[in-house]
Amino acid sequence: MVQQEGIPEHPRVSDALARATLFALLDSEAIGVGLVRAPDWSHVLTNATYERLLVTSGSSPALGHLITEVPGQELAPVAMLARVVATGASSRTASVLVRKHTHLSLSFLRVRNVTAEDDGVLILVQDVTESVREHRISEIFASLAGAITAPHKEIAAIRANVARVVEAIHADAASIFLLDDRRRLHGALVGWDWTRTSFVASLDRWPNVSKAIADDVTCYLTAASATDAEAEWFERRNIAASICAPMTDDEGVLGVMFFDFERAPAAGSQLDHKLAKAVADDCARLVRRTALPGLE
């Protein structure tokens, strides 16, 4: 091989160093490692992280199976693998949605002499779900201000903004309750399940929500931490957890917005709470414009 001028030659490493590097990768919980052999593209090596990221529950392990079976030809087309082996040029997919809310990044690199006769491809897999999610959330933050100033129909804008946040934080449902001067919450219909909001609730029986409104900060409620009428609301509607965000504009608190989860996640990242509060406050301004009690 002729070395091109100005491009340093790759340093040669000892077999011991190469083995140590490979074992470190195989032990990694952050990177999935799989090795497929040309020309049949069968897996001859995988680590536990590779199997966890690419193999769905109940399926056969990738090891010993063809790449067209695991993770599937749409993620690793045979034509692309053949090109990697033929040219030596690596390939990469930055983000692929493989399951609900799960995004993976895959890199493909040629490996010489997987067997005495055949080369192969090393596949490195990383879970990039959080980085994809944070990017989408940042885009939502950037668009919220525009939604407030643009000539939208208010209710349509509320529905669109809330739907995007529900998807971004992986909630299962959302609801709005407007506050009256008697410290009661009235469910508001904005395109979601009316059975979730078709009642009036006194803040005296919603202590956690009442505190969130008084402090003007989001709170995270679970079925275990909810009390009094809050607990009844969770139980009747099979809610495991909820982020409650006060809806506040320059004139005060108009109500609260709930983002509900059927399975209780962790308490939610600061980004989740900031996004819930941001959209709640923006929706408060839109509600104030409508002058339509209950948003029916």
C-alpha cells in the first residue's frame, strides 16, 4: 500500500493491545459491539449491550444469526456492508428509530481476516435517545415564542403545543384545568379525553397542586404521593404519575396543566419540568386571549 503524502500511516499495535481494546469494548455497557462475517453476514461475535439494544424481548439472540434477521436489513443493508468490506470506507447512521422512543446510532467498520478466508464488518451501536430527545425539546422551546406572536387560532395553537410536549416527554395524556376566583379547578376541553377533565375540583382537596400554584413551580405527583382528591383522580383514571405545571401569565395563575403517565417514570429531568412550565405559561397567554371559559 502506497502512503499518501501528508497522511500519517496508521500505527501498528501489538496483538496484546488489540485484544485488550476488544475486551474493553465487549465489556462496555455504553457501546454495543457486533462482528459479522462476509459474505453470509452472520454474527460471529456480540456483546450483551448489542443484544440488549438490537434484539427485542422474546427474540432469538443475534449471535449466530444473519444481519438480515438481526437487527434487520433496514438498519444494516447487505449492499452497504459489502461496500464497507470492498472499499474499507466506514459508514454511519446518526439516528435510527428502532422502537417506540428508542433511537440508535450505528457505525460500520471493515475488519480484516475475520476468518482465514473472509473479512467482515464491526458494528458499533450506541443509544442516542436522550440526545435526540434533548434536540427535539430545544426545537420546541425555540418555537414556543413564535407560537405566541404568530396569528394562530388560540385553541389550535394550544392543542398543537401541548401535543408536541406530550410526545417530547413521553407522557400518555395531557389535560388543562382553569382556576376560578373560588379556588376551584374546572376541566377545559381542548381536544383530549373529556372524561379526564369533566369535573370541578376544589384546591382545598388538592394540597400538592395547591402548593404548586402558590409557589408557581411544577410538581411531580405519583399515585403514592397524591393525597385526598388527588389520589382519587389518579386511581379512577389509572394515572401512575403526573407533572403538574401552573399556567401563569402577567396577570397571575389561570389554572394548571397536567402531563400524565400510565407508568411512573423517574421524577423527570429538569428539562421536562422546564418544558412543561414553558408550554403551560404560553398556553396561559393564549387562554387569556380567547375569553372562552372552559375552552369548549
